[in-house]
Amino acid sequence: MRTNRRGLLARAGLLAALLALLAAACASDDGSADTAAEAMSTAGAASAEAGVAASEAQSAGAAAAAAQAAADAAQAAAELAQATASGNQAAVEAAEAALADAQDAADAARSQAAAAQAEAEEARQAAEAAEAAAAAAPMADEPAESVTLEFWSWNNEGAYPVVHEEAEALFEADYPNVDVVRTYTPFADYMTNLRAAIAAGEPPDVAQVPWTGEYTDLVNGGAIASLEGEFTAGFPDFFPPIASIASVDGVPYAIPLDVNSLQIAYNKDIFAELGLEVPRSSDALKAVAAALDDAGYFGVAVGTNDGWAAADLFFAQLAYTDPANTLIVQADAGAATWDDPQFLAAAENLEDLIASGVFAPGANSMVSFVGALELFVAQQAAMFYPVGNFITGGIAAQVEDSFEWGLFPFPSPDGGEGFATGGVAEMFSIPADAANVDLGIEFMRYLTNADGEAVLVANDFIPSWQIELPPDVSDLYRDLIAAQATVRNRTIYTTPVYTELINGVQGLLGGSTSAAEVVAAMAGAG
């Protein structure tokens, strides 16, 4: 029986064509290029396997023909032997001719068999290559499960939402199955909500954490996941002093996004209208506030319903009563007392400024970036505090071209060099019980990668790592960078003391307490 090689190959080609059509249909149905690639690879493998079958059949047929030719040659040889034995010369010649023909046929059959065998081997190799290609082709995986990534922050003022939104957009582009959900809560309620979520076992995946002792309290309570091993994996080299703030006992638990320097914003147009100079001493500041009051303007707008802003009024004075800039660290460590004369002097300086009418009324009923900032933007108050790079973009967006404004450090009591206070601005951690720890860490990388850095700089934020300053940055940004060289500490890590400080400053503004009582309460809490 002779193998019909053409028929086998035709059937193999038909199979391949059908599988190719299947691939196209799959791609059309679900829009998946990977599905099409997988089906096409499978079709190629099937076609190659069909080719193997055809080649092997052809090889088998050729081998059978060679065997038959060999048998015919053997028969011819036997007949030659018989003719020779009979002595019949004519029979011998006929047998010799038949044997020669049989041997030629056998040689030809063997050659065909060898060629068919080689072809079959090539087909097998092609089939193996097709199978390997099919294995390497993108698999039509099941669609990735949708994931919600919870991101919590209190910074929905200024340009911070822009930073968050840009990181979210880039992250979701690379992780299309992830939906980042941002939740903003006012600072006054934020920590209460975060602690409650952690206690309930339902924390966010990424949480902004404060730079105060409340952060270390969370870490020491086991509520925050360690970032050891992650801190140097895909993150920039944070400034060592800043990295230390994000660490507890040398282990990082937070990513410090940016740093700040807090100063007073002032309305240059109002100052020019009244012939006022930027004050460089406490007495000069009081005189400016009095002149503004006479002209129908408030002095310094501040929203101390945000407790941190109340504390920053105290830190602005401590920058001068603690010239070594070491007292807070010593007191946190128990090496100094919280009623130290330098703490008392800072509280007394602030008490004097309040009594002199430097601050706009109603501070305790306003939050920083709503009520207080609105007074400044509406040109009812000629100054606004505290202003760091976290809100300069927001001020610029609201003021637009309505007036010129600038910054100066809170004046020193005696008119000496002015210092801004500062430290870490935004820090983010991963709660230990977060549902998506790895994705949360990856999202934080999008806040700090090259794209994240560009967004920070474009919005006047100062990254917590070394950057190459673009040539087109604003003068304001250069001033913020320059102020970083001499910033003074504004961070108390002993949480009960920090709480008493906030309560005390609010009491000073409300007229219900004294400087001495403030530091006494701090000492009692420490």
C-alpha cells in the first residue's frame, strides 16, 4: 500500500487553518491579544504535529518500498543462481539482467527511504520548536482580580492633592486592576479615625502619619508594618536626618515624602500701601500689627483649631529661646525637663504677642487652610502663619494675580537672625493589618520616583532626598530651599506633652491660661 503524503499534508494544513480561525475568534470575542497569540501558537504546534504524522507516514511507506525492492533483488539473485546451476547461458544472462534491475530498484528505494526518514526528522524538530513557541506564548490568563487600595491623608489643601492624583494616575495605568481610593479627613479628626480603623482591623493600605510622638506610639504598639528591606528598594536615598525621623530604633516604618520650612506669608501690596517694612523683631511685628489694625486689617491670621498650628506658634518662639536647637530632643530623652526656663521663655514671648493683638481674633475657631487662609486671600489679614511649601502652591492658586505676596521668618525677639522652623512634612506608612501591604509599598514608590519628584518640585514641595534643582524654578522655591539650611526643630515625640502644648497655646489665645501654666502642664505630662 502506498502512503498518500499529499492527502496527509492537506489535512494538516486544514487543521492549522481551523485553529488560526479559532485564534482570531478568541481575540475578537474578548479583545485579548494574548489570547490570540496563545491560540495561534497552538495552531502552529498542531500544524507541525500534523506534518510530523505525514512525514512519518511517508517515511514508513518509503521503508516498505525499500524492503520490497530488497526482496525483489534477493529473488533475482536466487533465480540467477538457479540459471547458473542449470548451465543455460540464455537463462543466466536474463537472470543477471533481472538482478541488476532489482539491485538498482533496491538502491533507489533505499535512497527514497533515507530521504523520507530525514524529512520525518526535520518535521519532528519543527514540531518540537512549535511546541516550545506555544509554551512561551502569552497565556490567556483570567482577568486580574479587582483590588481597592485605600489611601488616607489629611492634606487635601494646597497642591498636595495634585501630588497624590498624579501618583494615583501613573500607578493605575501600570496596575489597571487596582482602584486607588483617596480619603481626606481634617487633621483634628484624622488620628482618631486612623486609630479606630486599626483597632477594628480595617486600616487603610497607605496612611499618612504625623511627625510627632503619635507616630512612634503606633509603631511601638505594633500597628505599623516595618519597611526594613524596602527602604532602599526602589526608593531614593533620603537625607539621613529625615530618614531617622521616619525610623524607630533604627528601623524605618514610614516613607518621608517631603520637608518643609514654616514662615509668615505677607501681602506686599498692603505693606506697600501703608509704608510697612518686613518686621525683624517682636517689637517690630507688634508695631506692624498695630498699624494694620488702624488701617482696618488684621495682623497674622492663624487657624489653631488645627492643633499642630497652635504648637507651631510656640515652636516659632522656641527657635530663639533655644539657640542650640537641642532642648526638645533632650526633653524627649528625659535629659531636660519640660518646664525648663527656655520653654517658659518661649511661652511667655508668645503670650506677649497674643496680648499685643498680633493675631487675628477667633484663631481657635478656624482651621489653618480654610478660615485663616481665607482671611489672607480676601486681604482682610495682611499676614498668614504657618506657611510652608505644603501650602504655597495653594496660596498662589487662590491669590492668582490679585496681589503680590512673599515670605519672611517669624521675627526674633531681639531683631537678630530669623529662623524658620521645619522638619518632615508628609510621611506615609503601611498599617500592619493592611489588606494590600505589597501594593501599598509599590504605590509609595510612585510618590517618590522620578515622575513623583518632578510633580513635587513643580508644586514647590521640597523632596526628602537630594535633587538637581531645575533652572526654571521660582524665586519662592529657591527661598524655601535656602531656609532649610537653618530650620529649627518643631517635633515633640512625647505625645502627652505635645497634647498639653496644643491645649496650652489654645488656652493662651482664648485667654484662659498663662505661659507658666502651659509649661507646668507640659512638665506634668512628661
